[in-house]
Amino acid sequence: MAELTFHADVDHAEPYTGVSMFVMFSGPNGETMRRPAFWDGDGTWRVRFAQTVENGQWTWRSVCSDESDPGLHGRSGSLIAVPNESSDSRFRAGLLRRSPGHRNVIHADNTPLFLV
């Protein structure tokens, strides 16, 4: 998992409701994901990201409704995903998704999720 932090270069009068921002991530397998940013006060926006592929490079670019703010719009970079080496099997099974029949929740490796 990663958290990206962005700082506005423009003073926004209504940052919570007047500015929308997201980051587009592109993975090593061609997958793209859009993750929303949230305002964290003092001109700071954050985006949290969890990769779906364990190995490889992810590139990202930021998009902001206020394109005149270079601190929030048009930024780019990359992240390197590494295998999860956790000893806890709950974290090795992968992200959650719906089962093929849409009746259950399963992990990326197809093991079922059991809530207790």
C-alpha cells in the first residue's frame, strides 16, 4: 500500500467542496485504476493506493478540477510493487472482490472471506 501527498500551489476558497481530484494508476499488466484524493487540511490532498499485482512498476498521474494548480494537477510518478512477505495469511490472499456468482466475497486468490 502507498499514500501519495499533494500540496496545493493555489489558495482554494472551498477546498473540501470546490475542488475534486483523483489519481490514475497504470499497472505492469496494463490495468488502470482511478483513486479519489481527499482533502486533509492546510492545502494538502492525499490518495491511498493498494496494487493488484505484486510485482512490477506502477505509474501515476494526478488530475484536478482546477487545472491551474500545478501542485494538484498534472503531477506524475511511479511506484514499485513488491511481493507481500507478511506471515499473516489474511494479507497474502490479496484484495477482496465478489465471487463469480456475485453471492460471496472472496480474495484475489479465490479463497473465501470469513467474517467472524
